[in-house]
Amino acid sequence: MRPSLLLHSLALCAALGLVACGGTAPARPTAAADAQPPVPAPLRIGIALGGGAAKGFAHIGVIKMLEANGLAPAVVSGTSAGSVVGALYASGMNAFEMQEKAVALDETRIRDLQLSSGGLVLGQKLEDYVNEQVRRKPLEQLAKPFVAVATRLEDGERTVFARGNTGQAVRASSSVPGVFQPVTIGKFHFVDGGIVSPVPVDAARQLGADIVIAVDISNKARGQSPANLLGALNQSIAIMGQKLGQAELARADVIITPQVLDIGPADFSQRASAMVEGEKAALAAMPQIRERVAQLQAERAKAARLAQQKVAETQYQTCLDNRSRLQKLVGLAQLDDSCATPR
């Protein structure tokens, strides 16, 4: 008789013999039932809205197209004009509601001229307007996670406001040096966030975004002389932040660049055109956004499958270790199927 057949017979006889002698067949061992494979969390889309004064109306058009394509951002970061739109969006408004607000906006509601060595615009009206629109909710109580980025005047530190007075944070983020008076918060003074973070990609990532869509509406030095003081100041800030902005933009997954360079920083009459340009730019970027989303989803699905396989292998080994001596003996004869082999 062949050795393998002999082993098979002995194991079978031993098992039958034990049962015949009145022994009870051991219970089928079970693997740990509570070891469940992790379920991949849904992707969180973040949007980083850059500064650009009146060009900021383009942000509304971008958000409008993202929502229309089922890609509504879950987290929002904003610098300067981007912080204004970002705060309203994070408060729970959709793009159509923001569009209505933009069309109806009277500039005098957000512009309070006051002669001062610190700037021509006080900024209190902008703060009050934003707080009114967000129903006076602080940053941490908005419907979506949101941060506004500003620059600390004393040392140039990038400051990310995530808690406290929403309108005040937006005002600080929007305080263009020489135009707006610096905002005092605590013992420090703050000015426009575009100096240190023209498009706040890193802030959106810090909020937990898996994909960051950056919207760049910043001024670019194009070899032209600005026509007025405000234009000169905006171009100076653009030049200062251009290199820094490029480095941060490189860390975004997708960059949307609405064609709004010809819109002046204070030209509110072009708000409708800016929104249309935002829509067009977002639609053009949609294939790239979907490709990136699909790529990350595939990576997560693969990671989930590997985790599930690891769990199955652990359960199988636990099952083998928990078998009785009889089951192990029967297993030598390949008669024990109490432990399912992981696929």
C-alpha cells in the first residue's frame, strides 16, 4: 500500500474509531468573525480659491460646474477674494444662490472709504456683509470645513483661520496692503493672504482633502504698466507671490485657470463675464478631474482588496490554529474542510 494511501486510511480509521468509542466530534472551529475588511472612505474633494479682487466672481462659475457634474467640494480654503466666495459656499449656499447674491451685490455694501495711513478702505463693511450672509456663524460652525488664509504683518507668517469670527477672518484675508487697513486680531495685524499663499492648496489639503482643485485667478506680470494705483498694488502683490504661488500650485491635483486677466481688480461690472469664464474653465478641466478621481478610487479599491485578503489569511490561520487534535489528524488526510482556504 502506498504511504499516502496508508496515512489517509489511518487518519480515517482514527477518526471513526474515536466516534465509535462514544467520543463526540469536535465542533467546527471558527475564524474571528469581528475581523472585517476596512471599507474605503469616499473621496473628499477640496477646492482652493485664490485671490484676485473682482476676478473672484469666477469662483462661483467654477463651483457651479463642479456641482452640476456631481463633484461638489467637501472642504474649502480661500485667499482674499477666494475667502469671500469660500465663506459663503461653506455656509451652505449652492452656486446658484451665490450667483444671485453676486448679481444683486451693491459695491457700497462692502466698501467703506476712510482716509488713513494704513489704507483707503476700512474693511468693516466687508466683515459685516460676510457675517450677515453666513448668519453670524463662526468658522467652526459652517456647513463645510473652511479656512481663510491671511498674512501676519509683524513677521510675514502665513496664518490659517479655522475658528472664530468668519467675517473678520475674511476681512483679514482680503486686506490688500495700501488699499485696506490691516486688521487687528489679538496682538497681531493681518493683511492679504495672497502675499504668502495666492492659491491656498496646502490649506485645503490640511482640511483633509483627498483631491485638491485649485482655482487660480491671480494677476500675472504681462509686461504692461498698470493704469492706476490699485492696479499697481495688485500687480506688485502678484509679482511677490508668483514664485511662491507656483510652488504651492504644483501640489494641487488639478488647476483651473479662468481667463479673467483682463478684468480689473475693482471692475464689478464684469462680474457676469467672470462667472461665465469660471464655468468655461471648469468644464474644460472636467476630464482631468474625472481622471484623477478615477485614479484615486482605483488605488483605494486596490488597497481595500489587499486589506481584505490580509484579513482572510489571518482568519484562515486562526481557524487552523484553533482546530482540535482530531481535526488536525483528519486534516493530514485532506478530509477536513472546516477552514475555508482564502482566495
